[in-house]
Amino acid sequence: MLILCSYCSEFPLRAALTIGLLLGSVASANPTIARTWNEELLHAISIDTARPTVHARNLFSLSTAMYDAWAAFDPTAAQHSHQEKVLVVGDSTAARNQAISHAAYNLIRHRFVSGPAGVGPGASETAIDLQEQMTNLGYDPNFTSTLGDTPAALGNRIAQTIINQSLVDGSNEQNRYANPPGFDPVNPRLTFDLPGTTMNDPNRWQPLHFLGNRIDQFGRPINESTQRHLTPFWGQVQPFALKPRDRSAIGVYHDQGLPPGLNTRPHEAQFKSDALTLIRLSAELDPNDGVMIDISPATRGNTPNAPFTNSYDQVGYAVNPHTGQPYAPELVRRADFGRIMAEFWADGPRSTAPPGHWNEIRNEVTDKMEQLGIPKRVGGTGPVVSDLEWDVKSMFALNGGMHDAAIAAWNHKGVYDSSRPISFIRYMGQLGQSSDPSGPSYHEDGLPLEAGLVEVVTAATTAPGGRHENLAGYEGKIAIRSWRGAIEGVRPFTDPAQVSGVGWILAESWMPYQLSSFVTPPFAGYVSGHSTYSRTGAEVLTLLTGSAFFPGGIFEYDIPQGSGLDFEYGPMSPMKLQFATYFDASDQASMSRIYGGIHPPADDFAGRRIGSLIGPAAWAQSTRLFAGVPEPSSMVLVIFLGVLIQITRKFRLRINLR
């Protein structure tokens, strides 16, 4: 079997996972029409601009279109956006497939190709893919009429309803999601290539500026550019299950309050502690340090009191509940685990973003259920449903949650506008140390000292053979022991010596464990989008399947030796990422952002708490619709449609499948 991946040579980890995902899809020999269009959208997202909020909305809109098309033929289920029931139909499966396909085709094409926001880097490829998919399915992509009683016309009407509603939902799609006035950064830009930074307010977000003297992950020259905050207004977008009562007095959904920061007592100590945590984990990314750890569910996962905890403690599981046997140990280099984890969950450029990643997990879980012969029961109980009903309902609930997670997380980002580690670690480090008022280089807003991790450079430490010998000439500055930065100009990595390793660097030159062409996403930190999305996804999948555990009690991703990293060679030996429960996967996604230097723990834990509220609310809202309880705002329409149904029954209208 030949699998082509146009970007695999530049992305070893994504290559392995892309191939794994495609092979996993083979397990579903006859994917449903919903799965087919979900994967079309995931591909369109992967070749578009990295916009997690926008793509969460895209996934929800597609799921809504497919659910409403499916529910049009169901006597019980209430629809979400398009209120139209089909009374009598010959072949309901064929009718549903055609209606879903036309709804999906038109919606994806509008968002990525023909609509006001459809001019993206992958627009041409997506246009071709969509047309070929319709043709391969036997449908006419040029049939655009919304008139008549055919399934195609019904699908076109559903797509148009969602398109029309979306143009007035607060997303500013008609202006390509541009920010309204009032969201200009308070800090001057940070030029990444130069040490240090200038900040008017170290607690507020700072855009990064790139000089353009290197290549991106695709091997293309980077033009000089400055970041702009992605959708800080997203808290005003129309949600799925979030309610006005979920907003605080300042208008923030599930408000987690002011984040820790400098001069924000009593939380300043936590802020400085979080900075040390980021540096400490960065110092663990040397695969040659000899430290081995067990990453199996026997010791990892099962976070006590999650998500209402501020600890990364995990106690593991005594046995696999599916087999009744203990989990086998998985001993790996600590640095390999940290590096692979950071990249596996990065979901940056050329990925499906965190919302898409959780769709991929849903798809793989569905395949695993089929492999193990686990019946598909929505909520884990009740009757076994068809493959199509399972896909439509599970995608709708999951992506309703992803959409609300984007709204709540970016609501916090837009209101609190908090700084990122790339800014505050450099800022604090260039000020000095804050531990010893009588010592050298003291500043109350500096980094705390920690022997072996954060130290003042002195003449003694820079002497030949000293631990700071490489920093001679920088006496009086603050040094940190950290990952030394991305290797430029080498891909793919084929030599185990091609690792940056860990060493003493100036704090004012610190960078996260990321590509130097990406460094940090273009939006404020608090709260972590990854944590919010992932906890939401874990909650929904747990409620969907009726079990917190993955099918079979374990989920694994094989990472081959030397083909798992984009930033340097690794892993040094083959390894597996393993999860017992959906929450374990969620926690690892959250923690990956700490290892990757993207978020401090305060951003992470707040996002987890928000997701723990959003997931169950999205599931409850979805199951109400599944049971036939309509949206409150739709009650008048439903009453009208009920009268219309009684009238049309006399004429026994039929769907025309020609």
C-alpha cells in the first residue's frame, strides 16, 4: 500500500502520525458519508492558515450541517440550525447521504474557497479535492439549486441556512475574521533574533517580530513580519451550549479571574514559580542525560482531583480494566518523552489544530471500537445505532464543545491579554535575580535563583573550566540551564548527534522548545487553548462512550527511532505514547505546552477547569436535541413546522432521488 504525504520529508513526527491515521482509517472499510466529509475538512484545515478558533467553528458548522441533514429524516431528533423535516422517503440512507454531501460540499467550499474568508494558502487544492470527492460519490457538484424536494436541494438549503447564520454570528467572517478596533498590543514588539525585550507591562501580551533571515518548516524563506493577535474578540461569537449566565460581571465565560503576574500579590510568587517550572522542564530535554522514566499507564495518568488541582502529580493505574492485567512498563529516556510529547500535541502550522486533533482521536476511537467489536451506543447505553448515526451525533457533540471551548478560552485571552513565556522569561532574566537583595544583579522583578538552574554569571564561573565558561564577557547577567535552541537548516534529522541538548545560556536569549520560525502562537497566553480544547474533548468522548477508558483500556501511538521530531533528531530509541483514559490524553496535551515553553502552569490549569464545564454542557445540549427537544429560540418555527407537517401529510410529499 502506497501512502503519499507531501510534507512528510520535512515533518518526521507528523509523517508517522499521518500514516498512522490513514492506516487507522483502513480499519473502517466503509467509512460513513459523515466520516468522509469530516476528513475532507480536516485536510482543508491542515493546508490552511493556523487558526484554531476559526477551525473550531468550521468543524462545528460542518457537524451541524451533517446533523441537520441526518435529523431531517428522523421523526424524533430536533435540528439545530435548519428546521425542515422530510415526511416520506423511499431509500432514507441514499437520501441522507446525498443531502449530507451537498450540505458539506457547499459549506466547506464557502469557508475555504468561494466565501469572503476563502482566500487561503490551500484554497486551490481544497477546491479540487471537494469537486473530486463529490464526483467520486456520484453527486453533481454543479447542482446549486435550493428549490425542489430532492435530497440535493435539501442539502443546499441546509448549507445556505448555516452560511447565512454564520455571517452574523459575531465572527466577522465577512471581513476575514479581522479584529475590530480596540485590540492593539500595549507592548512594543519583541524581535526574536535579538536578546532581551522591552515591555511597558510585563503581564500583557507582546507580539513577536521576525527579521526573516531563515527558512520556515517547509524550506521557504521567511519574510520579515510581526504577529497580530488572532481573534481576541472571539468571546462575542454565538456559542453552542454556553449561556449568558455563564458570563462573569466583566463578560467572561467561566471566568477564571486575573492570572498571576508580576506585582500582582499574592500571586506574584506563583508567577515566578511557574517561570522556574518552564526553565526546569526545558533543562530536562537533553536525551544524553541518562535519565529513564516509565511512561506507561502503570505510573502515568490518573491525576488526583483533576481538573481541580494545581499539581502535575499522577498515580497511574493498578490494572487495565479491559484485560484485568497490569499495564506493561514503557521505559524511555525522559528527554525523549518531553520532546515527543511537546511536538505530538503542538498542533501548529500544517496540522489540523487542537480541535481537529480531537476529531482525529474520535475517528481513531471509532475504528478501535470496530476492531474490538464494541457496539456503538450513544452515551454507552441504549440501543445500538448505525455507523452513520454514531458519526453524525458524536461529531456534532464533540465539535459543539470545541466551538464553545474556543469562545471561552479566547474570551479570556482577549480580556486578560496575558504575556507569554518567551516575553516574561527574557524580561525577568534581563532585569536580574529576585532572590537575594544583598547579592549581585538584584531586581525585585527578576528571576528567582536556583542552584544549577538559574544563576548569576560571575568571573569565577566564566573562568576556564567553569560552568559558565561559554558566557565569558557576560558577568553580572543571569544564566539559565535550558534547551539551547532549534537547529537551523537541517531537515530531516538523520544523525543522533543532531540535537541541541541542554546547556547554560543567557536568560534574555531563552526560547521555547519550538521551531525558530514559529516560536509561540500569535495570541495571548491565559488561558491555554490546548488545555481547554483537550479537557472538553475528553469530557465529551467519556460521555459519548460511557467510559473514561479508551477502547481496550489503552491507546497507543508508535514513534519510530529518529523519525519523530521536527526540531532535532529523536527519539533516540523507538517508543510509544500511551493513554489509558481520555482524561490522561487531555492532561498530556495540556502538559505538552509546558514542556514546549508555550504556557506556564497557571494558563494550563485554568483551561482544564473551563473544559471540564464546557464538555458536559455541550453533551447535555446535544442529547436534548437528539431526544427531540429543540433550541428555545426555535420553538416558534417548530410550532409552525408542526402545522405544516399536518398539511403536507395529506399530500404525502416524497423525496425524489433522481
